[in-house]
Amino acid sequence: MIDPQGTRFIDIAFSDGTPKKAFLTACVVGSVLTAINHGDLILSGNPPPFMKVLLTYCVPFCVTMWGAYIGKKSKIAE
């Protein structure tokens, strides 16, 4: 479905370096959250559950992408 006003998620969210910014945010926030949530396991030498760590990084990436999309879309609507 083509939006004549150019407000498709893909068009907006993947412009202006947003994925790179979201990736960097996910690296920082994901690392902090992994340390908080799984630090005891890591320090004891046991690996934390892979899927939980993966989701810990995916959530800040998705939140950053969504926030950028909403912000850019509202600016377009002005």
C-alpha cells in the first residue's frame, strides 16, 4: 500500500541514519540492562540465557526506531 503523503513506516524510520542511532542506543542500553539483569550469572562464569540477552538488546532498538518514526511523522503532519 503506497501512502501518497510519504508517511510509510519504512520510508520514515529508515531515513536520516535512524537505524545507526538505534543500533548505538541498543548497544549502550542493552549492555547496561544485561549487566543489571544477568550480572550475577556473568560474574559467576555462567552464560545467561541467549534469548533473554537478545531481547534485552532488541527492545531498546525497537523503542528508538518507533520513537523516531512517531517524531518524524508528527513533524511531517505539521
